[in-house]
Amino acid sequence: MHRHVDAVDAVLLSHLHHDHADLPSLRRLGDVPVVTEPSNVAWLDKHRLGVGDGASDDWHSIAPGVEVLLVRADHEARPMPHRPNGATGMLVRGGGVVVWFAGDTSLHPDMHLLPQLAGAPIDLALLPVGGWGPRLSPGHMGPQEAAEAAVRSGARHVLPIHYGTLHPSGWPTSRLAWTTDPGHRFADDLRAVSDAVAHVPAVGGAVTIRAPR
């Protein structure tokens, strides 16, 4: 099923693994800026994907009043021989709100620096809580690791991502609980270590998070 995508100001592309950088999906979004790690830009240009932009060491405007800063993501496992392997997380700020999109990453010690880099507390963190299979491979966070990432960043709200949507082709449909369980496990793990609020919508669902006053 194809869902309608409203006007897109920019694409935040964490890395080029196929479950994140699918060529047909990216092309459906049209000619919009694609912000990614600098080493990935030549690949974007080669495939005529939007306007490749490797913002690196400073805040980069993607829409009026909205800026993005690339931040550390540790995701070096499973390098691809046919695509660049740059990986990044991103801070997004605008309208008095700061969002941390972690991308694919393992835990790292710089997460506690994110509020300092943003110049304000992290209002919402988008944190991966699963991987590509029942066993978590290197360069990913599971529910417990993501809960720790929320603590380190001081995030006020967290939306778990990277689970519940894809599984290996041919996997028995009766054995797919591992794809959907991480979101709810994360909510429990976060509750045990932080006062941050976990938001776990159904696939295709939406949540509304009010900006702090």
C-alpha cells in the first residue's frame, strides 16, 4: 500500500544501507534536499536523487526557521562494497523545539553532549530499538540500549523507530513477534530508568507531541 506523502522540505538520510536508502522510495519524494553524511553525496548525485547536501560541522538550514546539525552515529558494521558507508545522526531545531534523530547507531559516550550541541534540551528523540533479524547485530541498539541513550541525552519524549516494518524475505509470518515486540519492550525499559515519555504508535499511526512552553 502506498501512502500519500505531503510536501517534503528535506530528506534526512542517516546512511545508505538498503533498508534506509531505497532508490524507488527516494525518487518518489521528488527533487528535495537530501541531507546526509558528506561521503554519501556523490552517490546521491550519481543517482540524481534530489539535491545532495553533506552538511558537516555546522547548522544547516533545510526550511525557514529549521536547521539540522550532523552528529555522531556509530554504525560501521556490515560495510557495503557498492555504496559509500558514511553514517550520521542529526539534531533538528526549529520553533523552540529540538529533535534528535539518532540514525542507526550503537551506544557511544558523546550522547550526553547532545543538549550542549543543540543549545537546549532534547525535546524528542527518535531512537532505533531493533535490527534486521531476531538477533541484534553490531551497530544497532535494542530496547535496553535505547533506554540508556535516552538517559544519556536527557530526552523528554522518545519515539522508538527501526522495528515492526521489515523482515527477511521468506520469514514465516507466524514467527514475526520479534519485529513488533521491541517498541513495547522499550516503553517498559524506559519507564524503569527515566521520566521521559515513550510514544509507541501502531505501524502507520501518528502521535502528537506538544512543544514545551
